[in-house]
Amino acid sequence: MNTDNRNIANDEISLKELILKVKEWWDYLLSKWKMIFLVGVVGALVGLGYSFSKKPTYTASLSFVVEEEQTGGAGLGSLASSFGFDMGGSGGGGIFVGSNLMELFKSRSMVEQTLLSGVIVEGKAISLAEMYIENNGWRAQWNESLKYKNIQFLPKSNRKKYTRVQDSILGTIYHNLSNNGLTVGQKDKKVAIISIDVISGNELFAKYFCEALAKNVSDFYISTKSKKSSENMLILERQADSVRRELNGAITGMAVANDNTFNLNPALNVRRTPSARRQVDIQANTAILTELAKQLEVAKVTFRKETPLIQIIDKPILPLDKKRFGKAKGILIGGFIFGFSTILYLLIRRVLKKILT
């Protein structure tokens, strides 16, 4: 019984001491309110200055759907299922399954190909890479360095001939865009609409890059999906052209043979052999060409079916959505950070002072 009473008393003393300690710290901070306030004001001014110096950002958005020939009864209800999104249609395989669409849009190959696309800015043709470099002020810094001074990224230039320094620069731009400026995905998992968002401090760059990236990925996707049927169609076309040339040659040869046997003695049958052979060639080539023509038409139909339709819904239209760091936001955040840091500094300094004394 006595032990329980002592525990209760100790608990009451501990709670009382805690309240007194909190009050003591509170009084100490109140005594330093001028310092906290002044530092907070300085922080607010810093935040305000940052809001003025921070450049606004622009967001270019593009949305599209992909429609292709479906098998297994899925129909048009499974738009973009080839991109790996589960729309409730039939399953299927391929290179565009799961999250591969996101990786394709954000892949280094597609981004660099887009950066080397040419655009017209102020009447001059430049690449998007050069536009990015100018926007970020890199060119002004490079003019003072012999290593970077003469580096250029011309539109549609041969990527394989780039130097190590050029590869490094493109890699830096790629990482900046993929980590901070490029977002790809579905805004609603139930809707087969894919959106691309490009954020940049330059309005024109955001628009041009968004459109060029969509075009490059679209071309790559279409060529990949229809590659086999396209190659098959081209092979059949070459074979049909070859057989047609043989048929034309056989027809000409038969005409020559007939001319050579005009008014020939009916008893001389050997002289008629070339004409007979040409007749056989004509019949054989005609049969082959007829069959190839049928197969070619089937191949063309298959090619059209396997070529997906990429339909753009919304394109980025100027002026783009503009965001900037607000003045009120800068004042609040700056004041809070500086004020809180001051309070933390005062508390730590007092604790250390008590420990050392």
C-alpha cells in the first residue's frame, strides 16, 4: 500500500516537473521574441525576394488514344490495351505491356531523338537541345570554355558521331527532363486516354517538345506494330514485280518466235519449239502472278489492320498553363523556416549551455 502511494506521488511530481519545464522553456522563448520576430521578418523578405526571382513554369499537355484491330472479341472497348493498360478486354502480349508505355516515352532514346528534332524559332532552324541550352543560359557559360565553346547540336544530326562531351550534355538534359519536366500516364485508370505533360520555364520549348515527343513515339510504335506485315507486303510486291517482268519477257519472246515461224512449212515442227516454250512460260507466270496478286491484296489488308490509329485528342495551345511562386507563399514559407530555425537554435544552445555548466 505504501509502495502504491509512493508511485502515485512520484507520478504527480514528474507531471508537475514536466509542466514547469515546459513553462520555463516557453518563458525563455518569449524573452527572445524580438530576436525570433526579426529573424522571421528577414525570412519573409528572403521568401518575397525568391518569389520575384523564381521564373514561372509552363505546362504543355497532350492527350491521345490508340485504336487498333482487336482479336478475341475485345472490340473498341479496349483502346490502348496494346500499351499495356487493362481496360477489361482480352489479354495479349507484346513489347507494349504493363508500364512499358511510360518507359518508352521517358526512355533516353526517345527523349534524345526528340531533342535533336528541328524547330523554327525567330525565323531560325535550331534543335530542341539548343533551345534548352539557350533557355538555361548554358551557352553564355560555355563561350568562356574551349572545351564547350564550339559544341553544337544541329537538327537531325548523326547521333552516332557525337563526342563524349556531347553525350554527357545530352545525358544531363535527359535526366533533367525525365526527373522534373516530363510526366506520362493515365489520369483515370478507367479511361483509355493517355496524357503527356511537359513542364518548362520556356513556353515554346514545352509546346514543341511535347508535340515532337508524341510524334516520335507514335512513329516508333506504329512502325514496330506493323513491321512484320509491312516487310511481308514489300516482299510480295518485289516478287510480283519480278514475275511480271518475266511474264512480259515471255510475251515478247513468244511474239518474236511467232514472227520467226511465219509461213513455216508445217512439217518442220522443231522450229516451232521456242514458241511453245514461251507459251508455257506465259501460262506459268500468269498463274504465279495471279496468286501473288491475291496474296498481295491480303497482305495490304493485314497491314492496314495491324497499323494502329493514334488519334490526338488535345494538343498544347498557346498560351500554356502558367504557374509561378506566389508572393504570399514566399513570405509565409520564408518567415516560417527562418523563425522555426531560430527557435530550434535557441533551444539547442540553451540545452548545451546547461550541460556544459
